[in-house]
Amino acid sequence: MEMVLQALAAPRRREILRFLRRRERSAGEIHRALGGVTFGAVSQHLAVLEHAGLVSARREGRSRFYATRDEGLRPLREWLDEMWSDALDRLKDAAEAEEAGAPRPRVVRKNRRSKP
Amino acid sequence: MEMVLQALAAPRRREILRFLRRRERSAGEIHRALGGVTFGAVSQHLAVLEHAGLVSARREGRSRFYATRDEGLRPLREWLDEMWSDALDRLKDAAEAEEAGAPRPRVVRKNRRSKP
DNA sequence: ACAATAGTTTAGTAATGACTAAATTAATGA
DNA sequence: TCATTAATTTAGTCATTACTAAACTATTGT
């Protein structure tokens, strides 16, 4: 998932994925849709997305058609779910601590020995 | 979510989040847990995570305690869900097209006029 | 074979980012 | 007040990266 997050971190590449949402598109279409960026740059972005497993490519004549690969997002999805379950665990722990006596046992107080 | 993805793209920061999974920790604890990286570097990573809304900080005496902020991951979660629903839409479209006659209408064939 | 079209690859540049060491701020304790 | 502990901030370095322009590769039509 290292590569997945790395790939998604660039706004341009998310823009490309967004453009590929509905259907596959040729590199040229993608280039035209983005605007303000070179064909070369687009090609590089597509290579990054492909290596990360986020898009697949298909050759047709002179064109190359790119489409999103849905399984590509799975590692990220799993990581997020893991984080989410941890959040639930924390809530549960907090609830149990609450029940166990002390009103807000969140902070361990330090013992102050001296007093002016 | 720009900042969220940017923050998550660095392995060190995911390592920190992972360490904060169960309970809050002081900056020093985090530094010791990571190992092989300066206190300064850790502090910088924590600042990035805090700006991205992924952790919250609390002062106690000389220590500063950091904890994961679960709402911080929500933008990413929503983005992922959006992508996922698009994937479902694609499947649906494909199924409908399948039903509508042509066996695999995914690709529009070009008309070849000449023949050798 | 040649020209045109569609895309990739390369070389180079400017900006960003992760890191370290050292200076700095903040709170406590003597 | 001064020393100590805990953490942040700053200045500078090295690597990565997003980009452009230009060279290159591949496919098709004539």
C-alpha cells in the first residue's frame, strides 16, 4: 500500500482517477480533459497509477485505454478499516473505565509532595 | 483531504499513528518507540499529523500527549466510498449493456474499409 | 516506404520533503 | 535563580518528484 498512498497523494493523479470513474479513456482523452499539462506528464502519471495497481491499460490500435482497477484500492480500504476498529476499541475501553469507578480516569495525577 | 493523504503518504507517520492506536502517548514515548530517528524529526511529523487533523495534542506538565483523531480519517473514508460506488455503477452499466443484446459491447470497433 | 497520429521515454530543472544537529522555548524542582 | 527534563523550531543537506521540451517508438493510412 506504500505505492497506493504515494500515488494517491498527488492531486493530478486523483484528478485522473476521477476522470476515469465512469468509463475507460484513452491517454489522449485524459490529456485533453486535464488541460494545462503536457502529454508527457500525463503519461508519467499514468505509469505511476499503473504500477500502484490503481489502473489497468489496454492497447487498441494507436490508442491506449486506461481504466480504474477497483481491487487497487483494497489495501487502503483494509488499512482504514483497521484504524476504524481501533477507534471502536478505544471507545469501548473508555466506556469500561468509566463504569469501573473513577469519573474520568484518563489522566494519572502526579504526587505533589511539597506544599508552600 | 489533500493534507490527510499527504500526511499518510509518509511511512514514518503511519508508524506513529499505528503506535497511537491503543492509547495516547507523549512525544518522548513516541520518539523512543520509533527508534533511529531524531526527536526533532518526530516533532515535525507530529506537527504534520496535527495540521492534517489526524491527531490531537494535550499538554500535561512538561509532556505533550498525542492521540489519534478518528474524525480525521473521515474525508479519506468518504472519498473511498465515492470511488467504490463508482465501481458498482460500472458493474451495473456493464450488466445492462450485456443484457441489451451485443455479447461484449465494451469496445467500439473501427470500420476497416480496405482489405489486402 | 513515408507521413501522420498516439504515446512513452529521457534529460534536465525547480520545488518539496524527510532528515540531522543545534538553538530555543516551557515547565518543574532544587 | 539555576539546572534539568521535555519538546519545538530553525538552518542546512540530500533525495524525491512533478513538470517541460524534445527525442524516440509504435501503429495506421496512403
